[in-house]
Amino acid sequence: MTSQKGFIDLIITKLQEERSLDHYLFVLPNIRSAQALYRAIGRMNKSPGFAPETITIDQLFSKIAGLRYADPSHQLLTLFSVYKEVAGYKDPFHKFSAMGSALLSDFNEIDQGLIASEELFRSLKQMGEMDAQFAEEKRSDLIKNHLKRITLIEKIYPVFKQRLLETRQGYQGLVYQKAAEKVSQYLEKRVNPHVFIGFNAFSKAEQAVVANLLQSENQGFIFWDIDWDLLQNEQHEASHFIRQYRKEWSFLDRQQIPSVFKENNELLRKERGIEVIECPGVLAQCHAMAQILNELESYDNTAVVLADESILPAVIAHLPEDTSKGSINITMGEAIIYTQGASLVRQYLALIKVAIQRSGVVPTRLLLPLLNHPLLEIEKRAEESRKSTVELSSYAYLPFFDLKDNNQKLSSLLIKFIDHLACAEANLLKQAVYKAIELQTSYLSSDLSLESFEELVFSQIRTGNFSYKGDPNSGLQIMGILETRNLSFDRVIVLSLNEGIIPKGKNDASLIPHEMKRAFGLPTYKEKDAIYTYYFYRLLQKSSEAYLTFNGQQGAFETKEKSRLIYQLETHSILRNSIIYRSVYFNQSFHKNKEDKVKKNEAFKESLIALGHYGFSPSSLSRSISDPLDFYKKYLLQISSYDELSEMMPLNIFGNIIHHSLESLYKSLEKPILTAETIHQLYPKVAAFTANAYTKEKVIYDREKGRGYLTYEVIKDYVTKTLEADTSLCKNQGDIELVLLEEKLEVELSLPEISPKPFRIRGLVDRVDRINSTLRIVDYKTGSVSASELKIETINEVFTNHKKGKALQLLCYALFLYRSEKWNSVCSEEVSAYVFSTKSQTYFPLIEGKKPMSLTPDKINEFEKQLKQYITSLFEGDYFSLDKPE
């Protein structure tokens, strides 16, 4: 059974010495605390008796204020209505939602802080005016717009409050403000003494109410669950608020029972093991948790506390299946927003938006991942659809284009889609859609945009939770950190103890600057950090064993850092002696027991011969060396791949557009001669020729906005930078004569021992030019290129080293030129080869040894010989290895 001995037991014992418990009204942070209180009373009193009344602090303030708490959606939509009325706002709801949420948060803090709003808004405007006076011209315009917004919000604030009060509702701050105003009237009703248990930080409104109740004629009680030694430390964040109240509230000295118990001093005096566990990611933390739980004999007195509640699905997936050690109770519930079902609904709506924008025509690569998702009970049909669609077309037609401004039809379609989801959250998702329909009818009848309806749906999903059944009295308890208040556990496993999670740090979205908050006594990130520091130490104080995990995974764009709370333990003169360290690492290497391979039977050889007759491309030859499995699937089995759902343009299309743009630009010249002057004439044409390349590739990405616009700009930049690189080349080495551009060439290879019909090598040569007396073969690459990929010691190396694929391709292009009747005459001069990186605007030469390779006839003859030997080797032996070379 979860241990509640200690703090609550002491309170009950001391109160019962004064009078019967049913004489008091117990005020607690949450319902779970009230349950803990009742269990303690039952445990300590064996004879029957009347249970005392308990109430949460939110319920108490609602009762005193005479107001109900407005639903979050109702708050936001009411604020939107007021904003439109006062400001003449014309934009749809979805564009207001983020700002509206920030305003609600600020209003909540203003009212809970009992702030004189007129003075606050006046100060905000004065600060803005001062900033505008000394700001640069560009920034000055921004500040002036901000000032207009502050003036507008000042007008909206009282109207919004009054609109809620007319329906006897309020957001939390408004309810708390009204409770502070009406607490005297409440006390006139001769209420029982109030006993406040386990609180830490109070807002100004809470302080006003609590102080009045404690000083009333009935003289209530307040008991702080704080370690006595922490309370004596004037510098420690954990006791910051309680020290402050004990100094300011002199009436606490008259409280018959001390508000803090000296006996409550286990933090530094109790023996405990503290294990700090570094894990590379969320799953590794869950794996560490599972290891700890598997080693326990019983789950009793054990809590898994999630500093980051979004990882609950991963935690549940890693829970041990052994039920003999006790039950598992999930107090916090699972947020629907983090489920796969919610993710699929968002994906489905995104697909509908694409269909509406493009008159029903969408790329199949966007559709197929949705159809093939395991949560959809249409897997067989999806597989048939995948095969037929890929074979027939790269696009699919979805009759969604008529859903624009038709949310009634959209909601019906969404409900039908959710009906296909094989997941527990399906009913809750449907309820979110029904609620969104109801809200739209009541508040947004004139706003029928799909985006606004989507925002309504997800506003409901964000606030929805699964409720799990379990026994809160025994077994393993899984909860968020707020739910640990007034609860004690012998063994705690705290997950996600990372900086930015606990404490959260500077992540407030507020219109009120930090210094202004400090001036008006509003809570800043520092006060919020102190609140979570208190929760952490209170949890640690009661435990005998503590396991603290943090994500130490190093990312490309961020580095995970363990929480400062762990650093505090490590530097504490006493607690650091209890710490042991452990790291959980997964072995990332993969050792296969046997080689992946396929038998070179008749079917294999026939496919290879068919490919040879059709024509090996330089890229297929390169893939056969660098990625045999991909070569086998794509070129021998002819299995077409399809892209995963992505808003990003595929790399092959990205590269094709650049190739087409450069080809068209250079071919537009009257003469195929590049000089600094002629190239300069091409710059104004870049946008038009790039747009034409989009049309040629039948690109469906919108290049006017979003990621499509960014991609379009990057492509134009790559094309422009290529022109600049050629301009620099002309200035340094002379004019460039364009010999050929984007030319399809091929060569025949006679392999009579394999097939009487010759094989072919075929490909598209990007560019051949001439500078002075040197003929240059140029291959454009839009990705990253390194000089080492173009450096070889011998020609044979391109067939034995999988990293030399780009060198192999250049040698193939040289072979094309030498064996082409049309172009072999140009090879009488010195021939060299280059890869041009459009990303870095650099020409990388093909290097042999330490010098640029001169592609002489002898070199080409040697390459052709080696190429024949390599193709012949593909037919030799019993097996074809599918393993990638290391």
C-alpha cells in the first residue's frame, strides 16, 4: 500500500487532540490529496465516525466567488468574439488562436495577482513609447504597432471579463479575483475552520483569501509540507514561498499547532540511495524504468513520476507484464493529443487541405502512407491500392475539392475516417469533432474555413484525456509531478529530469515583459522554477530510494542537459554522498549472423541480361557497388519505391529542376560561348526559366508560399550561384565554349561469352565544354560532394571502392564521348572531368594519384576493359551479396 505515514498522519493526530475532525473543512490541492487524507483517517481510526468535509482549492474559490469555471474553448471563443467587436477584427479564428491563448494566460496572471490593470496597461504603453522614441526607424514601426495592440487589449480586457461574468462564469484568475473580493461575505456564514494542507506558492488572490480564513473568528489552520532543514536555508528555492509567508503572516505565530513540523526532517537525516541514470533518449529512459521495476519484489510504495507527461505512451509500452508484484495505477491519464489516432486525424486533414488547393489531385506519395498505417482497418485494400496506383500514376484524385467552406460535410467525412481507426481513442476523437461542430455553430457561424474548424477540433483533442482504472491505494503509481502533492512513496522513479522540462525555464509566451512582471509582483520564470524545485525536493524527502533519469542524447540541433536539480544534489555537502551514477546505452552496431545474398540462378541472370540489353546507366553501375540490395530491387526485380508523406520536394525532382533551368538558360544564348558579359545577360532570366522547369517537371508544390516558396528560392539561388561560378571561371581562365548540354549518349559493349547481343551503357551527360585547349566533362551534383570521392589511385578502384561512385560516372561519360560517332572527334584534345557542386559552387576535378586525371585513349581503353570484367563478374559465382560494403 502506498505509504502516507508522516506529514498527513501528524496533522490528523494533532488536530484530533483539539476536537473532532468533522468540525473542520479540509482544503487540499487536488482530489488525489483528499483521497490520501481519507485513507489516513481510516487507517488511524478503527471505530466508525463521521468523515470530515474536504474540498479542493479550486472548488473553494468557485464557491466563495459564486462563479463556475468556464470551459477553455468557451473562454477563447468568447475572447475572439469580443476582439472582433472592439477591434473590428476580420481574420478567421485560426489566425487569432495563438495570440488569444497568450492573452488568456496574461489576463489570468493579472487577476490572480490582484493587479490594478489600468496602471499596468499605462506602464506598458509608457515603456513602448520610450522604446519607439529611441529605436531605429524599421523597429520603430513595429513598436508603434505593438502600442496600438496594447491600447486595444486594454479596451478588450474589461469587456471580456464582463461578458463572462454575465453568465456567472470565469477563467481561473477571474474566479480567484472575485473570491478575494467576496471572502468577507463568505465568512459571515459562520463556516467551519478551514485546514489548508500541503500548499506551497500562492497567488496574491489566494494569499488574500487564505489569510482571511486563517485569521477569522474560527481560526483555521495551515500546514506546510516542507523539510525543516530546507526551511532554515535562506537561499534554497524549495522553501522560498513558505519562508516568505511565515515572515509576512505574523498571525501564524498564534496558530495552536505549528504550521511546520520539526519532525518533518527526513531529507538530510534519512538514509537513501539516489541513482542518477543518463539515457540516450526517451525510449532508453523507459527501458531503464522497466529494468528497475523488474528487479523489485513488489510494486507497493513505488511511484513513477513523469516530469514530461507527453512520454506516457512510451512508459506504458515498457511496463512489465508481470502482475504478481501488484497492480498498476495511472493517475494522470493519457493526453489524446499524443496518440497515434490524433496524429492520423491531423495527417488526414492535411491531405484534405492539399486536395482542396489542387482541385482534388494529390500525389500518391501523400496518400499511401495514410492508407497503409496499421491503425486503419483497410490494410489489404491499401496494399491493392498501393500496387495499382503506383503502376498507373504518380497522382490520385480525391473528391475533396468541394469541402471548402463546407464544414458540415467535412465533419461527416472526418467521423467516417475515425470509424476506420482501430484504436482506443477513436470515440474520444469523435467526441472532439462533435464538440467542434457545436462550438462552430455557436460562435463561428460566419467563419467556415477548414483551418478554423481544424483548430476547434484540436482544441478539444488537446484537453482530452484517457482515464485508466487502477487502485490508488496499492501497487505501482504512475503520475505527473503535480499529482505527487501530499503523497509519500518509499521508492520514486523520476523520468525526464532535463533542463527546460523541470524546471521549465524561460518559455513564457506573454505580452508583459519580464521586468514589468517583476515590478508588478507577477510570477516570472524564476518563481515558477522555485515551485517545481519544491515539488522535487518534497518528493525526494519522503523516499528511501530515488532513481533519477535524464535524456543525455546529443542531437544535431540541440544538446540535452540534465536538470539543475541534479546538479544541486551533486554539489550538496550531504546528499551528494548518496548518489551513484549509471548510464544506459544501446548497442547501435548490428552484427548479422550470416550474409544476405541471393542465388545467381537462371532468373537472376536473365534479369541481368535484360538490363544489359536495355542499358546499364552510370548510376545503376554505381548502385550495384555501393548498395547491392537497392540495385537488386530496383533494377533486377523492378520494384518501384514510393516516397513517404512529406511536404519537402524529393531530391531527384529538386536536382532535375536545376538541370533543366541551367540547360534552358545556356541554350538561350545566341552562341554557345560563355563570357562574363553573356552570363551577366542570363541573371534576369533565372526566375522565368526556373518556373518553366517547374512546369516541365509537372511539379505540384506551391512555390508561392510556405516550404514550397523556400524551396523555389533555394533552387533559384543554386542556379544563380552556378552562373556566378562560371563567371569567375571565365575571368580566371578564359571563355567557355559549350560543346553539349544534357545529351543522351550510349555505348555498346560486346560480351559474347554472356550474350550474343551486345550490352549497352547509356546515360545523360550534363555538360561538355572547352576552355582554351582542354575539353571538360562536367557532371552537376545538387548534394554534398567531397574531393576524396573524386580521387583514385587506379581505374580499378572505381569497381572495388563503394565510395568512388562519382568517379565511376565521370569515366562512363568519357567512354560515351570516345565511342560516340557524333562526338569522338572532340576528344582529340586533352580531356578532363569534373563534378560541379551546385551546393558549394565548386568544380571538383577527377584526380588520379595526386594530379588531375588526363582522360587519354589509353585510359579509356583500360576503363572499358575493367568495365567488361566487372559486368562479367556479376554473372560469376553462385551468389550475389546484398550486403552494403563497410
